[in-house]
Amino acid sequence: AVAEAEKRTAAEIVPVVATTSDRYERAEDLVGLGVAATAVAAVWTVFQRVQPGADWDSGQDLAVHVVYILAVFAAGWAIGILLAKMIPGLKRLAISRKTSLARVLIAAHHAFESLHVRSTKGATGVVIYVSLFERRVCVWADRSISEKIPETEWKEACATLTASLKEGKPREGFVQAIRKLGDVLAKQFPVQPRDVNELPNELRVLD
């Protein structure tokens, strides 16, 4: 798909797939805190006992020592973090859309730099970046392209690929998105005589 698109444009398209754009350790901690608080609340409910005839202040007593309460909290915290690591959807619930988008943009820029997409002769490199955990897609373009093509032009390609990810069809989505990118790029950056392919066309996978 990349080679086909680059027959029409002087731009260099680099497709990138990342497992995740961040470790989101804070989200894991939030899940751990939630599980720990729930566990402590359950222990409190089960083992709390009421002394007959006692007033409001002194009528309730906990049949479990505070040390055990702390142990329950710690165990709940650890179990929550483990669950967040094992169940992506659970961790995703603890991450705001704003945070998710920011991490994906940072990771896309890092991929642009680390994969040397900036090194093209005419500053015409473009990364189409997919982050599987966040289910987000973004396009990061080099200077020459971003000066002529606004970000809004990438929306259709990103929307197409995002929808395909949710449907479990990433391959088809990538092909369609790359074609749409090629259409947009060809208008402002048509292929030139003696055009040289400066970057590999294969999909880059980041763990």
C-alpha cells in the first residue's frame, strides 16, 4: 500500500504500530486503590459488630485488628495492579481521553524522530501512527508538509483506520488509510521525475 501511494506523491509515508504509547503506571495505581478500598469496605461490613446499648460514638467495634486491615489493603492494591496489567479494558477505564491523546501524540513524535523520518531530503516524511492499547491513530508530518497541509486533512484517514481497529480489521484499515493519505499528499506534493524512495516501505512495529 505504501509503495502504491508513493507512486503518486513525493512524500515518504511510514506506517507505525505500537502496542501502547505509555505504561500508564498511575492508571494501574488507581485501579489498585479502587480494589483495595473495596476490599477494606467489604471487611469492615462483614466484621463490624455493634455493642447492644452503646451510644453512637462507642457502639461500633471492629472485630479485625488494624494490622489485618492494612494487610487487606495492601493485598487489594497488589491484586488491582495485577488485574490492570492483565485486563487492558480495566486500565483504560482509569485513563482520561485527554491523557490518552497526549501520550499518543508524544509517542508519535518520538517514532517520527527515532525512525529518522525527519531525514528526508525535502522534509516530506509522514508517520501514520497507530497505538493499539489506546485505539488511537494520528499522523505526524514533517515541516514541509505541515506548512501546506492542515491537520484537518488527515481526519478521514485517521477515522477510517480507527474504525477498522475497533472492528478487528487493522490490515484493511491501514491499506485504506494509506491510500487516503496518498490522495491528500499527491495534491500538494506530486511525485517528481527521478523520485527516490528514501525510507523503507514496510510496517514498523514498536513494543
